[in-house]
Amino acid sequence: MKDSYGRNIDYLRISVTDRFNLRCLYCMPEDIDLSPMSDILTFEDLASVACAAAKLGISKIKITGGEPLVRRDVCHLIRMLKDTHGIDQVTLTTNGMLLGRFLTGLIDAGIDGINVSLDTLDRGRYGRITGHDGLETVLDGINKAAGSNIPVKINAVSVDWDRYFGTSKADDAPAIPEDVKALIGLAEDQPVDVRFIELMPIGYGKDFPGIPHDILIPQIKALYDGMTEADRRGNGPAVYYKIPGYKGRIGFISAIHGKFCNECNRIRLTSKGYLKSCLCYDTGVDIKSIVRQSDLGAVKQERLVRAFEQCILSKPDSHSFTQKEKITEKLTMSAIGG
Ligand code: SAM
């Protein structure tokens, strides 16, 4: 359905767990008090939710977390969502640690695309960022996924790791980081899109040095001869470029320096059942209380549809990430799901 600003909302991100198997510094660096499983929406809850969402024209779902692959039987959930009338596409975002193990199950469940979050190809740095020596495991998962027919995207958040780790002086002349060059290299031989996501001032990310995309994009363009803008495809806001001879594309999701709120097509559901209309604000609708009511299915469905309508109609015209005093979201990105 259309929101109050005429945007068509057809995409729902569902966080299926608050559990993690990595401890990324800018996202979820330390152990948190985990919610009891009774607070987390069950697969049956999520099936009702998807059904209601589809009635309003939501046709694409992204499974996120926490780390979605640590949720037991997540492939079964994906199959349930794929079987929901009106849902055309179910995709997943993962840190890749368990991708190799679950790839066949994901493919059998009908997954339509896999995003892998990966910020560096330097093994030592990967360990420092994520708290685990898991780079090879992730790369192995990516290679296997890229060898299947499933579209694979790599998502890297544009953090200035050199500055964070003190390997370059803050006042150094801007130079394209080695991490960025290495990640771009992944698109050379494999049909994977490598996308850079501008760091948003949410959760722990607030305290990290981002690389603004008005600096990063021209640097990359200057380095890769013949890089040209490619057709837009996909669900979202990424602007894609092609580098001659590369199998995959390079994409930029620039929430700050390429604000795309006028094209925003999404809402988000936390694992505890809070439906959010925008990353920047804490406003939303609690739908757990609706799915857990003992009403008959039809009554519950109707209430869920109304809750989705309420959330979509309350979607603000834009975020305020550059005016920090206006950001009301207190949840971390790990609780929202990105
Ligand atoms: N564990 C899954 C994964 O790694 O894709 C899903 C959850 S994770 C919160 C989703 C995405 O949000 C990851 O790509 C992560 O890098 C990104 N992210 C976390 N904090 C961010 C921030 N402050 N700004 C932009 N992206 C962020």
C-alpha cells in the first residue's frame, strides 16, 4: 500500500532472533541479556504476520537478526514464508559464518537471494572487528553460494578502520582504504555484487568513524578506469556501477550523502514483534500483543492488517541522521536487524 507520502511499501525486514554468533564492534560488541524465547515471535506468529502484510501489498521479505542462521529451523520458516500467498521473494542477510552449513537447506527452501555482511578481507582485522577468527569460513560460504544460482551480495559498512585502529593518522590525505580495494576485488572473478553501506548513527555505530560516501565514491571512481553507472535492480536504494571485466557490480547505499527516503519502500519487524516505520525513530506498533491474542484467526488477521496499515501511514517523510538531536531510536542495529 502507499504511505502518506505516496511511497509504495512492498518490503518487510523481519528480524527472527536477537542471538548472535559474532561480536562486531560497531553493531553488537558485547554479550547482551538475551530475551527469553517466549518473547520472540514464533514461526506461526511470523506466518500470520506475513499473511497480513501480503494483504496490504508487501511482497518481499528479508530475513535478518541477530544472526538469522542461528535461529533453529530457519529454513523451515523461509519455506513457510515462500508459501504465503502474495509473498514473491524471500531473501536473507547473514554474517556468513554458518552459510556453508545451511546453503543447501536455504536453496531447498527457495531462498531468492543472500546478502553476506563482510567488512574486510584481512584475517587479523576481521578477527578484531568481529571477535572471531572466521574469515575463511565466511569466504568459503560466499564461494559456495556464488557457485549456486542464487544472487549473492556482499555488504560492507563504510567504517574508516585505519583510523579506528590507528593505522593511519586522522589528518592523512584521503586514500582509498586497502579493505575497500580488497572487497571490490571479490566482484572481479565471481558474480557477486559488492556494496558499501554508509555508516548510520544508530546504536554503537554512533561512536565509529564512518567514511562519508561523498568522499568514498569519487575515490573509487578515480581508481577504477571505465567504471560506469549500471542499471538499477533489486529492492532497494543501492546505486550500482560496473567495472569493465568484473563479473559483479559495485553498489553504494548512501543513507546520508545520497539520501533516498523519497524512494523508501520498507518497514521493519523486530524479533520481539515491534513494527518500525523508519530506522531513525522509535515510533512503531507493537504487534506481538496482537499475534498472541487468543482471538479466532480471522479476527487476529484483521487486527494485524490494521496494525500494518497504522505503521505504514505513520511512516515519516525522511530520517534525520544529520540532526542527531532528532534521532529517537534507542535500539541497537543488532536489535533492529539493519
Ligand atoms: N547478522 C546479520 C548480518 O550480519 O547481515 C543481520 C543483522 S546485521 C545488524 C545487518 C546489517 O546491519 C549488517 O550488514 C551490519 O553490518 C549492518 N549495520 C550494523 N550497524 C550499522 C550501522 N550503524 N550503519 C549501517 N549498517 C549497520
